[in-house]
Amino acid sequence: MNKLVILIAAALQLSFQTYSQINNDNDEKILAAVSTQSSSGLEQWKNLKFGMFIHWGVYSIPAGIWNGNQIEKLGEQIMRHADISIKDYENIARQFNPVKFDAEEIVKLAKSTGMKYIVFTAKHHDGFSMFDSKFTDYDIVDFTPYKKDILNELAIACRKHDIKLGLYYSTPDWYFNGAEQERNPIDGKISVFGKVSKANEDYQVAQLNELLTNYGEIVELFFDMGEPTKAQSERFAKTVKNLQPNCQVNGRVMNNQGDFITMPDNHLPESPIYDYAWETPGTFYHTWGYKSWVKGDPLDNQIKKQIRKLSKIVSMGGNYLLNIGPMSDGTVVPYERDVLNGIGEWVSEHKEAFYNTKANPFKKLNWGYSTVKAKENKLYLHVFDWPENGNLKIIGLKSEIVNAYYLNDILEKPLEISQIENNQNIKVASEPVNKNLSIIVVEYKGELEITNPVIRPVNGELLLTNSDATRHGKYGMVSYRSIIKDDHRTWDIELEKTGEYEIEITYRHKYAEKDFIIEVDNQQLQFTLIGKSKLHPENKQSIDGNEELKEEKDNKIKGKWNTTVLGVIHLVKGQQVVTLKSGREYIFVPSMNEFRSKDRKYRGLNVDVKNIRLTKIK
């Protein structure tokens, strides 16, 4: 542990104890008020929709290079990945002098992009504070030639331009821990899931008090990584709420103490999430902090990609927090600025389809997604896959359409509306009206009525295909790893006859064997599927916080399809939901050791299903 921090922690221990005692004495009174205000604040937070993440600090100086070598993985974790000593890292920090930093310019860039809030890295894993802290000299004011409080400059600019300010605060602190670092047992590097000592806990609470007292209104506190105890998570969250009840705490405070779910980095869910608030942090490439040698996709491709991520995330009910990583002198990377400018041009013409909207009311749309303003009787159709025949089918919409037009059409010229079988149809141009994403406004009459499409038997046989399935995730806030992208899948069916149905599945998976359950009409059919592997694969993984791409690649299933009859089940005439899920429920756990000890094959379905066939036999 750093000597200066030890002295400060010791000197302030009495004040921490006094502070805690005062809070404990007033807990019951405070919690009732906090609960009411927090609920209101969460609704306001959910309507922010689009924000700017700023990863910036000492790590922008090496910029992904150490001792002449390009260091792979995350730039903001270069201290970990290059195994840089505290002494060497201190020498880097002493050079930090971002004289070209312009807080107002960055805030105006966020606003012109259509963003409503900024989340700034007040302290990352390296332990360097990007604000003026009385509890350490290892900060932007005391340790560098810059001598100014970056965070204060940003807070002033945010207030001036009506942008909400949020803060990122790392639970791991490699500087505070000094030589007493936990090491990852897989790669031997400094752990991002280290335990939090009592001294470090007190230090963090003291800094949280500073952050939530000295910089005005804070809309979000984004905790990250580490492995705090339940009591520590409770204390961190309570510290935030006692000082600013409307400040929303993310799920990575751990132990179910957050206000909203933080999705895995760059993660987009497969289906709408209505039951809780959530946010996806996203990047342009596989780093958050600046790396001089990283190249992004061609500009036009990146702009289109990010616009579509924003569209899908908002349509699914979440907020999108898109990152920039400024250079060491404080300037925004030109490529990142150009991408944001491109996004901003599109958002300025289509913002009506995002702000003050609710999530996609359709269970599934074959061509894209939608948002809705029920009070204004408006649907916004986000058309990802433009229909080649010019007929945009809205399957399941029962409400009468009274008008439809392109959102970016100033004249709002009506589009032709027709009924084709049981589907409503909009006649659109032969090509998309916007190269990035076209949105169509649909004005409807009365209450919004939607009937989700169902699969019906053909000649007594019901075929459930992979493309017809709705994938459902399982999400929680127990730990950083409390996210399963593909927990279970469902199909909506409608049977014409009651009777006995034989169920057959065509599938493939990579395990020797795995148990599954098919559930329908309060009945369960349990079965075991044989895979291609003779041994259970040990997917030992060094998690650094942005491993989505690697994980998807590792989990890709290859090989031949297998077909097997699962059994017979009695089904009743009418509409039903068929659910496929794992044979054992996967319970989220708080610690990395528990996580590594669990059977990973039950963490999600981990199976490819070509189809499930239900054939009436009696």
C-alpha cells in the first residue's frame, strides 16, 4: 500500500467512524426518502437514452506501447497487461499535462451528437484520481504539472450546456494496494477482481463523498470490477444515495445493490427488456483508453454500425453509453470525433424516434425494431432490412393505421397503406431513404393493439425453427459475471387439435452431454443431448472486462447436426408457449472462485437448434 495513503487513511479513520455512526442513526428516516426520490430519478435516467463515456487518464501517455512493444488488450489496463511497476507508472503520471483539454468543446461535441449525459472516469483501476482529492496526492492537481481540476472544468461545462454528468469509479485500486496486489491465477497479471481491504473501503467512501459533494448534480455512479463484500457494496451504494438520492448506481457495485443493470461491454440483448432499467457501454474498437496504433472500421461503416447499435439498444429498452478515449494532451482522437459528427447528423433528423419513447412493443419484427409514443399514438419503425419488394409488413399490428411517413421527410408525405391477409402493409421506396438507418412514423387510431404471431401446424406437424425463436437473457447484479445472453428460447404456437405430440429435435453442441428441458402448457419434458466432445471443455479465461468478442468466438459451435426423438407430450388445443431451457438452473454467484468452480455448460443454453418438430400421433 502507498505510504501516503496509509497515513491519510489512519488520520481519517475517526472521521469515517463518526460519519458511519451518523448514517446508521438516521438510516430508517433516510431510506424512505431515498427510495421515493431514487424511483423518480431512475425514470428520468431511463429517458436520457444516449450518453458519452470518457476513458481518460495516465494510460493515454503510453498509448498502448511499453518498452517499444505494442501491448495487446485494453489500453486503460496497460499497467496490468505490461506489468508496469508502481514506480514506473508514477513516472508516467508525472508527465501528464493535458494542456489542450477543452471541457466545453467535449461537452458541445456530446450535445451535437445527440447525447444527453457524460460519464467521466474519475478514477480507473490504476488508482490515479482525475479530480482534486484531499485523501491522496496521487491526483491530477497534486501529482502532475497540469495543476488543475479536470473534473471541475467538465462539471462547469456540463451545467452550462445542459448535459447531465455521471462518474465512473473503479473498485480495484492498484496504486492503493501497492505491492500487495492480488494476481489472476490464470495469467499471473494484476487482478481486476481483487478483494477490497477495510482501509481501501474507507478511502473509497471518502472519495465518493468528495465526488458527490464538490461537483454538483451527478446523474450516475458507474462502479466497475473488483469483488466487494455485500456489506461493502451496501456501503458504497448507501453513500451515493445519502448524498444524492437521484444519482443512479449501476449494477457493477455488485451484490444486488445497484439501480440498473450494466450489460457486458458492447452487448446488445436479443429481445426487449421491460422489467428493469439497463445500460450498454460501447466502444469503437477493443479498447477504451487511447491506443495510438489501434485502427477503427472505415468511417462510413463505423457511423452506420453505431447508429444501428443506438437504435437497437433504445428499441430494446436501454441506454447507450458510447466511449471516447482522448489523447494525452486532452484532444479528442480525430477518427472518434468524425464518427460522433456522423452519428449526430443522423440523430438530429431522427431524435423524435428515441427520446420520450418506450421500448419495442412487438415481440419480434422480421425487418428491424420499433419504439412507441403511446400518448401520441405513434410507432417508429426502425427498418434495418429494407424490403426488396417495397412492401413493409407489420405483422401483429391490429390497430388501424391512419398515417405513415418517413421521419426525415419535412413534408411528411403519406405512404400508401394496405391490408395483405392479416398483416398491415406500408408501401415504401425500392431502396432505403437513409443509408445508415431509415425510420418510418406510423400514426394509429385508438389504443395500441398487437397480437404476436404464432406458428401453426401444417398437415399435423409443427416446425419450430431457430429463426422463429425468441432468445431471452438472464440478467442480475450479484457480480460482474451475472449476465447470460442466451438463457432460454421460446416459440409461440397455436394448436388446432388436442392430442399426443411426438417431439423431435435437430441440434448440435460441444459437450459430451448436457441436460435440457422443454416446457409447454405447465408440462415438462426432461432429456439429455449427446454432443461431439468426449471431455468437458475447460474454458479457462482471463477476464479483463471487455471479452465479449473472444467469448463469442470461443463459444461458436461447429460440427454435424444430430437428430433425436425426445418423447411424447399431451398438448391442448389453442395458443401455447414452447420453452427450451437448460436442465439445471444456473445460479449467479458473487465471487470469482465460485464462478470458476461452477459447471460452465449450464451458463446459458450453449446449443445450436436447427429445429424442433412436434408431430401429432394421436
